[in-house]
Amino acid sequence: MALPPDPEAAELTGPLFGPAAAGPLDADLTRQHAGRPLGEPVTVSGRVRDRRGRPVRGQLVEIWQANAAGRYAHPADRNPAPLDPNFTGTGRCLTDGEGRYRFTTVRPGAYPVDGVRWRPSHIHFSLFGTAFAQRLVTQMYFPGDPLLDRDGIHHAVRDPAARARLIATGDPVRGYVWDVVLDGPCATWTEGSR
Amino acid sequence: MTTPPQTIGPYFAPGLPPAGDGPAVLRGRVLDAAGAGVPDALLELWPPFARAATSPDGSYALPVPAAPPPYLSLCLHARGLPHPLFTRVYFTRPPDDPLLTALPPARRATLLASPGHRFDVHLGGAAETVFLTF
Ligand SMILES: [Fe+2]
């Protein structure tokens, strides 16, 4: 059901977290403990824009991921792979004046979801736009990962071109680059989920 | 050319930005179509911003202002959902509100908080909450 335009709708504005939400060390997941984490150090950076191409400035980007062995430092993770005492796997930063973010981390390991299937290496991302309706939670993948072809969660995005936009470019030496384009809000809004 | 959403999964680490505070509390449960509680869902309210995860029985508690605006926007992320769901929690019923006016009474009722600041989210079933797409 289409609804009448409402320029006053709360969803057209959104929270602005400010510098207190992310300190300089929060974007480096390899320096959150006394020692260095196991695994391959990588950087992941990119730009956040809206669908008109405008940079999303000063907004919060959050990530969470498994360690190099494929284990989350989360009580719900039953994967027997070892925890790394030097890796928590959560980070956050604010985008700069051009909408850029940058994280230093280790490449997450693949992990089993049951006895048969494995999740490819991925980093969970949470992003805020200037409007609450632009809220995005998604997952970033690494180029060339053979597990991508059979991953049901990655393939939950049916459109191959859209699915490809979840895969970063680059390599461990130059760093991985992953740009994000936030959707919405539309001029019209509707009752009923997508 | 927008970036598609993916499920939040079970391992979101809350406690990321400050959870927000408020003198009053909104409480309720997130329920699936069969009426079972949905654990490890993440709820976010705006404005002001607040977030909380659900307990194993699907219950949540979110801080809200003592005198909230007529409604707060609620964004829900849960394991298995490919994208977030947006709804609204109405504390009062402004007679000229465009959304409430457009809804039939039974559907409208799913957006109204009860007097004790209780609000359940039904992801499906006969009492499914009204969800919005922007
Ligand atoms: Fe994951």
C-alpha cells in the first residue's frame, strides 16, 4: 500500500554519533590487545555514498568478524576453532569528509555452518546514512574466494550484479577496497516489507 | 547500483556505540509467526537513537524519553532476515497522522504502544506488525 508523502517522517533524519563513538584505535583490530593477532594482516577501505553519489560524511561504520581460524569472540559461536586472545574482531570508525572509512584487521577465516557447508571469509558491516531509512547491515567478501559460489547467504541476493557489489577488490599487499552505496529514502514509502 | 543488505547473523557484537539513555523504558517481545520469541534480534529506535538485543525469550528493553514524540521509528535486524524491517511505535494517536489514518483499525493497532510502554513486534501471523518500506 503506497502512503502519502510525509516530509516530517522521522525516518528521513538519522542519528549523528560524533567523535565520541569511535576512537582512533577502534579502526585497528590488530592493536586492541597486548600482542598481535594470528593471521594475515589486511586493510579494508572505501567510500560510503548515497545513491545520488554524494559522500556520507562523519557517519558511523561498524564491523565484526571471525578471527583467522574462523571463530567469533561471541558466546553464541559453538565452532570449535580456537579463540585468539589478541583478537576481538569488532571495529568502528567515522567516515571522513569524503565519505571514506578505513580498517586494519586480519583476514577472517572461513567457518562451517553445519557438517557440510562453509561460509566464505567475510566481514559484517553496519552503516548509517543521513536518514534512518538508509540503515544498512551487510557482509563484505574477498575476491576470488572459491567458497562464494556455494554460499547460500551470499546468494540470498538473487541479482548477480548486486551480489558482485558485495565483493571487495584489491589484494593483501595493496589493501582491499570496498565502496558502499546506501539505498533510500524514496520520495514515496509503502506499507509492507520488500 | 546500491549495496544490497545481508542478514545480521547471530554474532553481532552490541555495546558498539553508547546504548543511549532515557528516563523511561519501552519493553516488549519480538515474536515469529508461530508466536515464539526471536532471540538475538537487534532493535534500534530513533529519535533519539537507542539500541538493544533481544534475550533468548525474545524480550527487549529500550530507553525512551520521558515525554516521547508521538512515535519513534523502530528498525529491527534479525538472523535469517535478509534485510532490516522498519516499523513505528506510537505513544499517542495524532488524529492527522498520515500513516495511522491510512491503515484499517486492526492494522493500526499493531503500531500502538500499550499504556505501560509495552510494544510487541510480530514478524508474521494474524497479528503481523505493519512494516514500512522507504
Ligand atoms: Fe559471519
